[in-house]
Amino acid sequence: MSEELRKMLKRHEGVKNFVYLCSEGYETIGVGRNIADSGLGLSDDEVDYLLDNDIKRVKDELNDEYYWFGGLSEVRQHAMIDISFNLGQTRLRGFKKALRRLLMLWLLKIMTALLMSLWTVDGPNRLRVVLQKSLK
């Protein structure tokens, strides 16, 4: 695609990141894309592109907010992404008990790995102290 053509179309059509009504009254977005029922809408590739970007954004938000998110199983990560995708981060924060239980699952996974490691054999008393402190 020619950058010159792209610039010309943006100048003539304008660029809008949100839905607006064009001069003919059709729902439009971007650079003159008619997304009304009578227009082009979005192709499957465009829908997938938007979805992939949204999934990445939600996953990044979850990783930033919950340090333990990356340690969850893929199934649990997908469940959290689905919930956050639907509710948004603000409303997800309200599920304090569910989030605490997910944190406990993550800690249990770490503790299980520690119990099965050589570190347990070398320092069982140290492990006991660490576990007691982490459960308070």
C-alpha cells in the first residue's frame, strides 16, 4: 500500500478511533469504514486482529496487577482472561474471595514444588519456617 495514498485518504476521510455517523448517517469507524448493517462491517481477519489485541491487553493487565497470574495453569489463565474480558479489571477486582483462592492455588503449586525438591532434604526446618510465614 502506498503511504502517499494512505495519507491522502486519511486527509480526505478523516480518522476516527470510535464509531461516528458519517455525512450520510451510517455508523463509521477508522478511515471511512462503514460498519453499519448495510456497509462492509469487519472481515473475519479484522475481527481476529482486534480480538488478538484485546486478549494481549487483558493478559498484560492481569500480569501487571496479579504477580501470580503467570504461575497459574493455562486453563486458569484462560478463565481469568475470559472473566476480565467480560467484566473489565475494575469489576474483577471486586471478586476478592475468588482472587484470593487463585493466589492460594499458585502458592500451593510453589510449595508442592519445594516439597519435592532437594532443598527440602537439605533444609527441612527452613522449609517449615518459610511455609508457616507464607500462610499467615
